[in-house]
Amino acid sequence: IGGSDVSDPFVAVVFENSVTRTSVVHNSLRPLWMPWATRAFCFNVCHPSSLIFLGIFDYDEIIPHSPIGRVVINTSKFRSNTSYLLHYQLFDDITKKKKHGTITIRIRVEWENENDAIIATMTSPPRFLINVDTSKSLDLLRYMCRGPTNMDHATVDSIKILFAELKEYGNVFCYVIDIIIEILLWRGRTTLKLCIFNRDMNISLWFPIHSIFLFTCTALSIEFPFLIPSIFLYSIAWILLSMGYSNWNHPDPWQRCKSAQELTMIRLLGRDITCGQQTIKPDNDAIAKAEALEELNKAKAKRVAHFLSDLMKLVSNLRRIIKKTIITNIDISTEDNARWSIFESKLNYIHLILSSKFQFSL
């Protein structure tokens, strides 16, 4: 723990509708909770996507506890019956500008039937309510779940957080546009590894499989229009499989999800038998590749944002030029422009007959 000379730290945990905390370690900047201390907790899981909120506080007897840092853990990608020893950096807010220390925890997720967990992910997580007896506990709970900024009130910090969230949505939108452009231009999105027989050589080839799928769906839709509903549903399944495959091949092992093969075996047998015991060790190369991939995605989103901005400027300039150069038609005719009423088509015949008779009489 950094930022102070002395501290009385304790850790509070919020999971679904439960809240608990460890015992206090007095006068320590490197607290260690011994086996006889309150440090281990067991929770019942209602939904697989529920988050674990950890908050580290400096204990105070009278005044509110001083927050040191917080961590939010997503357990949806953890494997069942597997123990994880995790190291997290502590930050006070979501901007992650100043580190307040580190924390090491051990987590184990157990499912009696993993098939039930997969079925539960198809439903939205329920809303959990937690009741506390003191305002001091309420402040502690609010900090762990929402952070140091109160989003219920309009402040400069809350506006900054909302603006940053909107900016992230914009980056995601630009990244999706970049993917669509790459598919339309038949750029490779999948790597194929080819092994040449009788040669010690492996070839990696970027294959435009998504472009081929789009071309096939378009051709079938034009040739057989009655297949459009089926093609639309298959396209949704294709997109989900592509997203899962991309996450499964993520360089960082902590960002990977279960493969389609593993999910199929869990759905059929109730548990995963495709892989045995695994040991995930710190891999600096994987972390570097993951950071490089994140920077590449940001660069792609930034490139598309600049492209859309330039396109909007071009359209605006074209509209301004067209508006200035267009010639308005000027009516220089000497005929009477009076219009007939809604009965013009009927009265026109009467008008012609009467006008012809009048001219004849003259």
C-alpha cells in the first residue's frame, strides 16, 4: 500500500446480495492476513456474470473509513474447479492514473453442473439489493460498487466519466466500421497455417473467409429470396462464432473465453472434458502482444474516426458549393398564373366550350 506512512487496512467484499470484510491489520503497509484471521469467504452464485467488488480501506473508529483502492473482478471466464492466484493493482478511480498499491487474492469457482451455468448466461442477471445498518457502511458499499464519484449527482467528475464512456462507445462503433470495410475489400481476417509435405516449412496465409461468407449470402439472397430469413439467422450465428473465435485466440490468456468445442461438450456432457489441468504462468510476451493488439485496435478506430470526419467535411463543402452555384428558375412568361380549384379537371371542359362560343359569337 502506498501513499501514506501508516495504515490499518482491511478488505471488504461485495458479491451479488452479500457483503463482508476481513479483519483489520493494524499499523501495516504490507498487510498479510494469517490463517486464523478472517480472510476466506464462500458465496453462492446466482448468475455466472456477476462481478466481485473488492475495496481496500484504512480503518477508522469514528470518522468514515478512508478508501485506498478498489478492484472489480469478472469471473465469467474462469473455469470450473480451478484455483486462481491473482495479482491486481489498486486504483482509486476508473481513470487508473495513480496506483495505490497491489493486492493478491485466491479465487476458486465450482459448478456442480456447468451446463446450468451456460443456460443461466442466456438470461439477464437479476437485480440485487443490499441493506446496511449504518451510513458508514453505506459509504463503504457505494465506493466499492460505484467508485469515488457519485453518479447520481451532476458534477464535473461525473460528466467526465460519462463523456469517457460515450467516447468508448464511439471507438467501438469506429472499430466495427473498420471491420466492415475490411470485409468489403476482401482483406484477410483469419490466419490459415499450411504445412508443406516433404518440406520443413509452414506457411501462414490471411484468408478472407468472412468476405466469402458475405458474398455467398448475397448471391443466395438474390437467387433465392425465400432463403433471406434463414440466411439472416445463420449470419447472426456466424457473427457470434467469429466473436468467440477471436476472443478464444486472444494473446492474453486472462482475456480468452471458452471455445465452441468446449461449450458443446459442456452442453452435451454437463462438464468440460476437452482439456485437463492447466497452469497459467505470467507471460510477458503474451502481455506485450495483448497491449500491441489493443493499441492496433485503437489506431484502427482512430483511423475510421478521421475518415468519417473528413467525409462529413467533404459532404458539407459539396452542399455549400452546390447551394452557391445552383441557378434558380425565373418565370418570365406573361400568361396568367392563376390556378383552378380542385375541380380544375371538370371545369376546364366547360371553360373551353364557353370560351369557344364566345369567340364564335364575336
